Amino acid sequence: MSGLHARYSEYLKLHPDTKLHLVDSLVNSGAEGLLALHAAQRLKDGASAKEVAAETESLRERTKILVSLPNLKAMVASGRLNKRIGWVLIKTGFLPLVTIDPHGEGTITGLSFSRKRSDRLLLEKLRPGNIERYAVVHANDFPRAEKAARDISAKIGMEPAYICDISSVVTNFAGESSYAVAYIERILSGGKPA
């Protein structure tokens, strides 16, 4: 999403003897953080870089993120959303619940006209027993992120792996006081994600 994967791919083409395993996370923010945390823990446990890269590529299929936006102003101002369409949506009070599809593209997964309803939609998408690990990230709104973590913990019976600020770059696209819940789906019997 940031273009770093493309830059590293170019580097590897120019330096084929480099001992580097490149994985495109296809996600950002807290979801990418969960993948990085998994990789770091596996390396600490003694797994090889090749094994960790393969695991991470497999794990990314089960790694999701749901983003609650306070409004659409930052998305319109950043160019992530067409200005004409964006201002119409802003005037109507439209608040999308945003996720990232399997190809790494942002997409809408829920619609509401209030922040409270958007937060409820996000919580409804998280099912007890189907989450292996999760994290909550926020744009300068720790109280909102902490409340989301409490609500999620009460629903699924698990504390977050971490709660932290998102990067300033992501804040520019999502807006102040946005927050996201990133999670890794548990594998159910039969080998399919939850």
C-alpha cells in the first residue's frame, strides 16, 4: 500500500545474492503490526527466515482490519476518495466502516450515519471463538481505543495484543480520532479460517 514492497522488489532484482525474504503484507497499520509481531516471535523461537516468510504469507490471508472513521474529511482531502462524491457523502453524514480486501485495496464493509452505529457495526463483525489475536490502533484518541478494546474483550473474552497510535501518514488518510481493530482469524477444524 505504501510502495515499499515495489522498491524492495526492485532492489532484489538488482542484488539477486541478497539474503532477504520479502513478504507483501497486503495490509497496513495494526494488521501489518500483527504480522510483524508474529514474525518476530517466530524468529525469536528459532524458526528460519525462510520458514517465517512462508508462514507470514499464509497468515496474511487470515489477517483483517476494520477502521472506524470519525468523518470522511481526511479521506477526501488526501485524495483517497473522489472530492465531488466525498463532499456529497460528507453532507449526508455518511460514515463507512472500512476494511482492506484480499488484494490490498481499501473497501467499505459497513454503512452508518453515526459514529456510535459505526462502532456497533465494527463490534458485530467480531465473533467469539473466531479470533486468534487482535490489536487496537488509533489516531490520537487513546480513550476511544481503550473503550473499543474493553468492548471487544467483553465480547470475545480476550485482551488485545497491543493498543497503540497509528502512524502520522495513516492519520492523514483516516483522520484524527479514527481507530481500527486488526485481527487474525482462528483456523477452524477443516483448515479454513473462521
